[in-house]
Amino acid sequence: MTGATVLRGRFGRWMLGGACLVALSLGAAVAGWEALDRAVEARVSRLAEPSTGLIVEDRDGAMLRAFANSDGRWRLDVAPGDVDPRFVAMLTAWEDKRFREHGGIDGWAVARAAWQSVRHVRIVSGGSTLTMQVARMLDGLPTGSALAKGEQVLGALALERARTKDEILGLYLKLAPYGGNIEGIRAATLAWFGKEPRRLTVAEAALLVALPQSPERYRPDLHPERAKRARDRVIDRMEALGLLASAEARRGRAEAMPTGRREMPILAAHVAERERAAHPGAAKVRLTIDKALQERLEAYARARAAAMQKPLSLALLVSDHQSGEVLASVGSPDLFDTARQGHVDLTQALRSPGSTLKPLIYGLAFERGVAHPESLIDDRPTAFAGYTPQNFDHEFEGVITARRALQLSRNLPAVALLSAVGPSRLVQRMKRAGAHPELGSRTIPGLAIGLGGLGLSLEDLVAIYGGIANGGIAKRLRLEADGEIGGAAAARILSEQAAWYVTSILAGAPNTAKGSPGTIAHKTGTSFGYRDAWSIGYDGRHVVGVWLGRPDGAPVAGLVGQDAAVPVMRDVFARIGPPARLPGPPAGILAAAGKALPPPMRMVGRTGLSGATPLRPEIVFPPNAARIETGLGEGGTAGLSLKVRNGQPPFTWYVDGAPVVRALFDRQASWAPREPGFVDISVIDATGAAASSRVFVE
């Protein structure tokens, strides 16, 4: 064998061995990359959004109340768009200036950190990117551990694979530690500055950039000087980078440091607590509450309560009766006032409503043709099957109009009218409005409910009065801006005409006349034993409900609705703004009195109220020889109300000899005339008895 042959053989073996080594190295690299990919993908599948405490917002998105997370940390939902852009620019310039370019690991930063560590024989700067910091915070990894650093790298790669840069930044803004139990930029700005993060000063932004580096060492409430030095270092760096002008930097360094933590927002505390119970795990709930009005009324309630002897308390509720939206709800003057049981939401407490149900009783009597506001009614001692109610002042007015009886809140006429319309019908109309009357052990309501012998809440009464104010249509009270509460959106509790009659009376009008009755209609109530004082009022848009009393239900000497609650109601209206004028009368109103009234309506007699029904029916409306405005002359299509008193149902109504309503068990109906002119209207009851009237419709 020649030397050349030997060399060729050795070279061939070397080439073969080298090729094998390269192949093995490449194979190992491929296997390593596949293992790394599997490890990253496994972490992608485990990525989850951090939990946040509930934020309760007002109708315009302003924060009312925030709740801590389930572990006691103040961590609130926030997005990069909710944060001052200058803070974001300062943060990335300080922590990770190539955040938008790298894939989770910044090779240049790692190399720089390694070189500085070798050169200075200590750690001078870290190589962690914002993405790596988010990975560490998501997994709760410690700092300074090589194993944890490896987990950080894998977590960062997983984040970059599964999230956009803005989403990663959003996670940092939720998770970054700011001292104590404060996490995330939104909780930090609320706790340290008492503001949202949308607009920050240079000094505020710089402090928030510095704090997460060492949250406990730089806490401004514990170490103000150290925190100021850290803040100023950030300002100096931003000035050197050209992100801040010299004048801005100088002003930032001169700005005072926060001296302590601020309280988190806690407006509408009771309804916010209710919403948290209704939406466990939610990050945000938006309510119909108006924050500015809520703030004004809470401040007013605290000031008013300070002038009252403990444990006397109060509750306020304001709604928009056209939509049912609750605009303000003050469940107690102070959530933390234990003497007044401030934690109890007194807008929902079941109490005796006193005389506040009388307007609905009168409205039912007007609707059913039992009475008219100008009907005469007796206010004198009367027994109703063993029930002998008394007037509040134990005096009697004698014969007065129904209007005057309601304005004076006389008890005897109200009970007489309730006897005529039926207590069960009253309860049914309350329920239509969304109220939840509590009758106790009684299965059948009695006449005593008309004077407060049942349980209702302030919310219930505001809902009922909202129906009267809204032309007889009650909109269910709504607290959530994005949904409806309590089922059906609206229900009729009174006819439009009856509701307007009641409004005219409660607004203080002296008689039934055309035009608006004024600006505010209201009614008071005082429960038995002076336990509850009420005032419920409304204008053309708002309903205001006021309750005063002791949370434990004990009597309060001299506590009367007219004296205690009405001034509060007027103060609340003053804080809402200029009142909206009450509407004028609808079509079909009978503007008459005395002998101009139909004979059945002139006097609400004792026999009629006691249940002795005449054999023959009587047409209550429209009265004979009346001119009725229905809007026909203006192209309108308003219906004409038909009401019958007495007689035996079912009833059949005829117009000009032709039947228009057959076999009706109710005592009222509606018919739409097609053209103006005279019409003959008649009604026949089950016994064949009839009544008729001739009217002119226009």
C-alpha cells in the first residue's frame, strides 16, 4: 500500500467522521428546537387572563365603586388605551426600548447585561424584557433564580406567540406591583393620586415607572425620600433621552410626592354590592346611575344625617319615570356608620307605607267611574264590616270633594273608595308596577292596606309613583344600563285619564281644569306609631322618593312625613336641576264640577260604597249631552272611554244601535270614533237593563 493510498484512506475516514459529527449536531439542534417548541406550546395552552376586582360604573362609564380581587389585592381591569400615552412611552423607554421589535427576548439587552456583570463583577442591569416581566408575574416566579429565569424565557416566548404587543402591554398594566396590595396601573393611580390613569403629570408617570422596580422600598407613604430619588432618576433619564423638555423635567422634580394611600371610590355602595352579588366573577358592570347626581345626594344625605339624632336615618331614590332608570340611590347616609346600621340598604327595607298608597286608590276609583276629583264624599266616622279607621288628627271634615280629601290625606274617604274598588285590585296594580307588597300571613288583603297595613320598600313606592307620573304606564325600575330588571318592561296600572286626575290633585290644583297642573306633584305618608316618614314626588321626568326613620323600626316621637320628609324631597329636587313641567291633560278628561258632573258622579254615596248596587246600570262616561275631545279634528285616532256603574256584568255596548263591545265583564271599555259628530251610546247588562247617553265627539 502506497503512502498516498494511506492518506486517502485516513482522509476519507476523517471526512466520514466529520460528516457524522455534523449530522449528529444538526440532529441534536433539530431535536432541541422541537423540544423548545413543545415547551413553549405547552405554556401557550396554560396562559390565562389574570383575575381582576369588579368595577361598577355609572351610565357614562365613570367609576362608582371598585372591589378588591378575591385574594385581597387591588387589581382592576385596564387597557393601554385607558392610560396616559406619555406614561407608556416613559415605561418602554426605561424598561424595554425595543419592546415593539423583539420576539420576547432582547439579545442585545442580554449581551449588554452579561458584559456589564463581567466588567463590574456584579449585576449592573437586567436583561429582562417587558414580556419576560409579564411572564414572571403571571406565573408568580421569584427573581434572581437561574431556573426561574429559564421559565421566564419560555413564558415570554409563549406570550409573544399567543398575544399581540398591545395585549402583552395590557397584562403588564394589570399586574405590575405598586406597593402593598396594589397591583396594576389603575389601582395605583387611584390609591396614590386619587385619579384615573388617563391623564398623569410628569412626576406621577415617573413615580409609577419607578415603583415596580422595588415596590416596598419605593413606597411613597413609607419611604418618601427614597421614592423621590427613584422618581427623579426616571425623570433625569427621560430628559436625557429627549422624551421630556428641560422645563417639564424641572417641574416634575419639584412636584410634591403623595404622602399616603387614598381611599378607593365608593359611590352608590349598596347597589354596587348588590350588583357584585348578582354578577360573581365579572370585571365590570355599568349602571344607570348618574355619578354627579349620586355624589351630590350622598353629600347631602351625610350633611342632613349629621343634624339628626342617631340612630335616625334616611334613604333617597331618584328615577326617570319615562324609562324606569334609577339615576341615584342612597341606601344610607354613611356605609360605615354602625349607629345607623349604615350597611343596610334602606331603599329595599320593607316598611309600612302609611298614606302613600292613597293616590293609587283614588286613581282606581277615577278609572272605574266610582268617583271624579270633584265628586262629593263623606269624611265622617264609618264602620266597614267591623273595621273602624280613624283620621290621623281624629277630626272629620264632613262632606268634601274627592280632590280635597286626597290633598288633606283623609283616611275615611280613602278606605271608602278602597272598599268600592277592592283591596285585591289595589295589590294587583302594585304588582304590575314591579312592586313586591308584603302582606304577612294574610292570604286575602283587607281594607287596612290602604292606610299602610302592609310592607313596601322605597323602591316599590318609586316604581308605583313612576307609573302614575308616566300617564298610568309603569316602567320597571332599571339599575343595569345594558339590561332590564324584573321581567316585563312596562305595564299599565291606571288609565291615562285617571293618572292625570291624580297628578292634578297631588300638584295642588284647586279644580279639574285644562293645562298643566304645575311642576311637582307629591304625597306624604306617616306610618302607625311614627316609625316611618315618607315623601314621594315627581315632575315631568323624575320621581324622588324619601324615607326617614330608625333602621330598627322603633318609633320616633313627632316623625311626620309632611314635616320631616317633604323638606328633604324639595332639597333633592333642587339638586337634580330645574324641574320638568308636568304634562297637560289627555283626551277624555271631564273638566266639570257640581251639577255639571254626571248625576252618578256628583256624590259618592254611602250605599254605593257599601255594596248595595242599584239594579239598573248607569253610564258614568261619557255623560249625556257632553262634548268630548278625541283629536279627530286634528287627524288623531284617540279612543273614547266607555264606563258603566252599577248593573250586572257582562255588559254589551252599542253605538248608534250597532254593538261595538260584547260580553264585557269589566266596567270600562274603549271605542274609536271614525268621524266627528253626534253619537248615541248605550249599554245593556246581563239582566237586560239598559242606559244610554247622546254625546258630540270632536
